Amino acid sequence: MAGEKAVKYNEQVIEEVVAQVIKEVMKQRGVEQTTQGKKEDYSDAKVATKGTDPKEVVIGVGPAFQTQIHRTINGLDLGQVLDEVKAGIEEEGMHPRVVKILKTSDVCFMGLEAAKLSGSGIGIGIQSKGTTVIHQKDLYPLSNLELFPQAPLMSLETYRKVGKNSAKYVKGERVTPITVENDPMTRPKYQVKAALMHIKETECLDEKIPYIEWNA
Amino acid sequence: MKRSKRFETLAERPVNKDGFIEEWPERGFVAMHSPYDPKPSIKIQNGKVMELDGVPREKFDFIDQFIADYVIRPDRAEKSMAMDSLEIARKIVDINVPRKEILKICSGITPAKLAEIICHMNVVELMMAMQKMRARKMPGNQAHVTNLKDDPVQLAADAAECALRGFSEEETTMGVARYAPFSAMALLIGSQVGRRGVLTQCSAEEATELELGIRGLTTYAETLSVYGTEQVFVDGDDTPYSKSFLNAAYASRGLKVRFTSGAGSEVLMGQAEKKSMLYLECRCLFVTKGAGAQGTQNGSVSCIGIAASVPAGLREVLGENVAATLLGLECCSSNDQSFSHSPMRRTARTMLQFFPGTDYIFSGYAGEDNYDNLFAGSNFDANDFDDYNIMQRDMQVDGGLRPVREEEVIEVRRKAAKAVQVVFKRLGLSEVTDEQVEAVVYAHGSKDTLNRDVAGDLVAAEDMMKRGITGIDVVRALAEGGFEDVADSVLNMLKQRVVGDYLQTSAILDENFNVLSGVNTPNDYMGPGTGYRVEGKRWDEIKAVDNLIRPEDF
């Protein structure tokens, strides 16, 4: 199935992004507490609160989302990613709300935090590199409704479907999960890049503020 | 610059699509030794470890404390730690020093000492060490059995085929996590159709996996992950103590367990604390032992892309496999994840475990085409079956597999698919049509099978859990549905849980449900003429490949 739907990413963009990430991370080599001072200051930001709208789906994005990282591992613009997920939710008549998770960079825990903040109990976690999960507030952290572990295979169409399916869970419909995709060569191609992006994301964690409203 | 045609050609080689990175200890991108690794040390007072690898007790993190309190033998520590690491390494490759003596020495060493010992050995010496230190006398192998559609009928057929091909264990996982109850059940049934006594597991979220095990729908568990730094444990809401409780929960129900860890996981989580992959893995192995697990699945496992990207990365992978055996743990030695575009490189990586033999050379080998492998691809897949059989024959090495005939494969695939069809019907689950069965029997992968009603399956799987269906219900459904022999096998697998002998280190079951473990069939290798030898019936089996040239045809 993986081969059938060609993921439209531009090889050049990927290289550009990765080069940028490597350059930035490398620049900080040897320096203790590398991102100190570079980290965003969220002390004035609005701490996210639990929603009451039963039609709400909360999207929890990673700490580096749209600040230190602007594109997913395969070059998708994070603003567009967010637009697609929101559009998918709205198409089904539900209401998206975006928060930035600052207490964890683990996608499952991010998704669970989003679900707990969501008025409906359904949430989505999206790491800055693109890895995504649909979660529900009463599930175990490492369980999920749907998981998309291979970020390089994600397309804008898939992100729209993620939005749509999450909204369908809110409505209590009998949901057919998005068709699973798999590329056995993802690891050799992307694992080092994934590590570098995740290191960057993890460096942006904030011990003091667990999550904030995010309207970028 | 005008391009050299030689260099242009080389740039197109598969190996140049792989990712490599220079050593970067500050972020943990270093295989065997980081300048920030601690020096081995120990201080014992009143039978208590007061200092471990340069850290005094009051500064222990919870990993240090766990290791100090539950793993290192205080009565042996001072003597073992006083021995030079080089001397211990030499004893390990010395055929005149028995395995037992090495285990005794290593029961008194620290994680940093273990890493230092491994660092003294090159890959050939590490292979010699593995040949001697592996717990079970004969090597084994494990398969992955998965498909993109989470189709339980295909799972059962592939499980049957893999069992027939010689795998001792089979592991499945899901694309859609909620399929877990169906996947576990299909694997249990299919495996017993292919070869009685094959152990099965379903890799899922920990609580789900435990529930499936308690119900008798799996016969072992493997995905209890441990890590080499405290922060990674904390991020996962875990500690060495919580893992010990989980291990005890399995043991209390008579289920075999091994833990999982490996090089690169801390790097990937951004929490390597500047330490080498080998040192962090040594800490994991000590935690594994202290938690009471009989064994480990290690060798970088799913983080192999990280380990393989740094210098000496694949030497480190074998090194950590050997480290496990030095602590007396069963070693299920990875080789289970794709890491390279280069067929040469991926073969070379596997030979390090294939030649000496490990308890399970792969953890596991993709029993399906890699496009269907939901562990994101294994290092070898179903397309490599014949190559693997020929390599066993070429080298006279037991890699755990055997050549099979097409007609017998079709037969067990059909029987397994039909058995699942009957069980689904009798348990009132979703429908399995005759057309689905027929497509699966002859399929290479899920591209050749019919689609199932996924939403319907998920409702039925949830219902199956709500109704409390257990392994005994499966036995009854099989027996009443006309599959008495399969019912008998599944029942025998459940009986193992009561007997408990297969909880011993490195245990597998033969086709008569006899346990073969490191306890009743220990590795007694002490040089040429000793230990496990490929001979007799097993050698005849390996020799009997299908595509022989017949002199009488000419």
C-alpha cells in the first residue's frame, strides 16, 4: 500500500530543512545547555485550560512547532499541516482548538494531554517532525485510537483525514481507521534526521508551563 | 568540478543512500566509548554497595540504586572488580575457561566494567564470546508475523508457514492498535497448525499486552522496554521498579518474559547524557537482570538506524548482545529492523549473530514481504527465505530455519486460515468468507488478499474483550469446529503456563512440548569437538534444498 500513494515531497526541500536543522544543532555543539537563551519565553502566554465544548477536538503540537521547527521531516509546512487538520475537523462539523504542549515531546503523551484538555475527550498530538496520533482521554498513554508512526509518509491529504477521523470519533460514529502505510526503508533514510529533530524539540521543553493556547 | 564517472557510479550505490554521522558524544552519537563514560569502580561496606562507577550512594539516580541493591553480588564484587578488564576479556575468548566461571566473575562487576570488557574485543572475538556464552546449547530464531491490513486470516496462514519453516517464536503487532485481540488469537492458532510448541506474542501497549497474556491468547511477552538514563524512564512514566512489578505480573501467571533495550534509544529520545551507547545499554541489561527477567531482546533493535550511523556501530551491536550473555541473560539478538539500502551491508550485519548462533538470531525475521512488516521493515524478509537456507547450507550453520516444500506450505496455510474461520464463527466474531480464506492461502502478501470490514472487525474485537474470551474458549471453539488436533496443541500451550518450566532462561519448546532451555540443555561449548554441532538429522534437513541440479538429467 505504501507504494501506491506517492507522497509528494520535494527532495530539495527536505535536504534544505535537514541541513538547516543540522547546521543549527551543530552550531551549538560543545556548549552546555545549548538552547538556553534561545528558547521561547512563554511566561506571558495564556496557559491552556480544559474545554467545555462537547464538539471540541484539541490539537496538541510539539514544543518546537512553528518556532524552532517550521517544516515536518518530509518538508511539509507546519502551518499548512495545521490548516488541513483543522479543515478536516470542521468538515465534520466539530470545532478545532490548538494548544502547544511544553511538558513532553513524546507524541503519545502529547496526544493524551490534548485529549484531556479537549471538551470532547478526543485529542490529536503532532510532533514538529510530523509524527501524529489520535488519542482519547481515558486510554492508556501508549495506547491510541490511531497512530501514524512514520512521519516521512505523511501528506497534507493524510493530515486532513486525521482531522476528519478525529471528529468522527467525537460524533461516536463507526470509524474506519485511515489505511496504514508502511515503507521499510524509512528507518535507513530518516532515523538520524528524526533523532536530530527530536533532540531539538526536546530542548524546547518548558518545566514551568505545561501547555499554552496556540494561535500561530 | 568535472565529475569522475567512477565517483558518479559509486554515488548511485545503495549504501550511499544510508545515513551516517560523525561521532558526537555530547548528544550520545558514539558507539563504544564516550569521553564522558564513567570509570569502573565499586565500594562495599557491610555488604552494601556504597559507590558505583564513581558515584557515591547519596548521589545515585534510581538506576544506580536499583543496580547496586538488586544486581551486583556484594560478596563477589571486590574480587571481580579487582581483576583487569583485559584479563576478563581474554578469559571470555579462552576455550579452556568454562562459561560458568565467566558468569561467576560477571556477577560481581559494574556496568562500566562490563562496557570496558566488551571494548577489549574485536568482532571475531565477540563472535567467539557469543558462541561460548549463549545460554541455550542450540541456537534459535524468531519471526515477525504482521500485515498492513491487520488481517487475522493472513496472520494465521503466515504464522503457520513460519512455524513450518522452523521459527521457535513468532511476534505480531498491529497497524491499528485495537486489532490486538484478533491478532494475538490468530497467531496462537496459526502457529500451532504449522508446528506444535511455537511460542507467540503480541506487541502492544503494556496493559493490553498483559491482559492478552493473562487470558492465554499469547504465550510470552517481549516488549518491556528499559532505558539507560533516568530521564527516559521518567518521560515514559516508568522506573526500574515499575518494570519489575510488570515482570512479576507476567511471572505470576506463568508467562515467559524478556525485556527490550538497545543502542540509540536514549539518543533518539534526546536524553543520552553524553554517554556511549554501549555503556547505557550495559545499564539497561543490569536493570533487566535486577527486575528478574530471564532475558533480553537487544542489539539496538528499532534504533539500529542510529547505531549503524556512527563508527563501530555494528561492532557495538554485537558487543551488547554478548554483554547480555555475560550476565546470564537469554539474548534475542535483534536483526529485526531494516537499517540499510545495501544488501551487502545488511547481510554482513546479520552474519555477526548468524555465525556464532544466538538464542534467537533475529527478533524477528520478517515472515512476510517487508511491505507488510508493521515493525517498519526487518533486516531480512520472506523474499530472503531461500537465500537464508542456502547460507545455512553453504556454511553448515544452524540459523534456525529449514527448506520447505510448496505443497506442504499451501496445506498448513489453508488449515490455519480455516481454523481461524471456524473460531471466528463459533465465538460470534466478524465473518471470514471462503473467498478470503482462498485468497490468503495462495497470497504472498496483503496486496493479494481481499479487504475486510475494518470498522466491523474493531467492534467485534472490542466485544471479544468485553465478553472475557480466553484461550480456553479458543480451545473449545477449535475442538467443536472439527480441529481437535489444533485444539490439543493450544491447550498444551496453556498447560505450559501452569507447569512453568518454560520460564527458565532461553526456553523454547519442541514439537512434543518439551522445554529446551539454558538449564536443561545448557551451552557447553569449550572449543572444537564440543558444544552444538550441525550434524545428523538437522544437517540432512538443511542440506535438502529444492533447487538441486540432478546429474541423472544430463
